Amino acid sequence: MPPEDEYRKQSEAVAAADRNDPDLLAWLDAALADYLADEDEDIVQAALTNEH
């Protein structure tokens, strides 16, 4: 199996787990928001409010 297929399967499994338990990856969402806050506050605000 090509590596791309394996990566796709893994990310689909993680996405499914996150949909079943939204708090599962909350720490990752918080870490990403913290990182982006250092980069550009407007990006974080848009991401958190789902405004594009």
C-alpha cells in the first residue's frame, strides 16, 4: 500500500474519532489556536468563529 493511502486511512480514523468524541482532540485545537495567536490574531479569531 502506498504511504499516501496509509496516511489517508490514519487521518480518516482520527477524524472519525474526533467526530465521535469532540473533546478527544481539544488539546490539539487549543495548541493550534495558541500557536496561531503568536502568528496572527485575526486568523485565530476567524478560525474560532468559523468566519472566512
